[in-house]
Amino acid sequence: MSDNDYNFLRPRLKWVLVVSLGTFILAVLIGIASEFLLENIQSLIISFIILLLVVIIGIIFDTIGIAATAADETPFHAKAAKKVSGAKRAIYLVRNADQVANFCNDVVGDISGIVSGVIGAALVVRFVSEQPGIDRALFSVVMTGFIASLTVGGKAVGKIIALERANSIIFMISLILTRLDQFIPGIIPWNNKSNKKRK
């Protein structure tokens, strides 16, 4: 392996390790939080709303990941030249589209899918226990189908929006990340300093 290949792979392998560990920690924390909420919330309606929120989060992040890969950094250079807030970060997001997509689509998206399945199963158990006349197997199949159709359908719509409004989405996200980084420095993985060091 040449030095160029090593320099190319090294930061990406480091990212793989970081994102793998981060995924484990995030999945455990979200799983614990979901279980805690479901155990302490007696209302089926509120539990169902939590399920919808988890699915929607997965759809939103999937949309962001697609937008990052489809966005064009050229318009952001003009904004950066005018010192428009968030423009430089938008450039970094586009240049690191592989990492952004990996985090949004694979990490958050997959975790959302797993957690929504767990919540759906818990809802089935609770609903059947309160309504003994309901066929558990049938209701479980219906719940699984509902979650799957909502997730796939939502992501399909998200992809359409992401491909048509990629630059607008990335610019909006860059503004949000810029604000977050001002309040909690270093919390954002794609920040100006880390990208400058890579160059």
C-alpha cells in the first residue's frame, strides 16, 4: 500500500471505529430511554406518539444524508465569500458527504428502525394485555407492516425532497450546526477546525 493510499484510508478507518463505538453507545442510551418511557407511560396514545416520533426522526436524518451526497458545494463558496453564516460549514458537510450520510442514514436511521421495532413490539404486548380478545399474532403482523410502510414511504418522500432541495437542506442544517457549536463547542463532528487540519 502506497503512502497516498494510507493517508487516504487512515482518517476514514478512524471514522469507522468512532462511528461504530458511537452507534453502540447511542443505541444503548436510546434503548434504555425508550424502555423507561414505555414502562412509565400508561397511555397507549402517548406511546404510539413516541413510536411515530422515532420513525419521523429516522426519516428526517435519512433525508439529510441523501441531501449531503446530492448537494453541490459551488453555491456555498459564493455565500462563504460574503461571510454568510453557516456557508463554510455547508461546504464541509458536502465535502464530507460520505461521513454525513453514514451517520445520518446508517447510524441514526438504523437505530431508529431498531427502536421503532422494539416500541412496536411493546405496544402489541400492552394492547393485547388490555384487550384480551385481540389476536396477538395478527396484531403483531399489522403493527410490523404499519411501521415498515410508514418508514419506507416516509423515506421515499424524503429522498424526493432531498434530491430536489439538497442545497437548501444542507444550508439549513449547517445553520443549525453552527448555532449548536456556538453553545456547545466541539459537540459537532464536522467543524471548521477539524476540517482545516485535514487540508
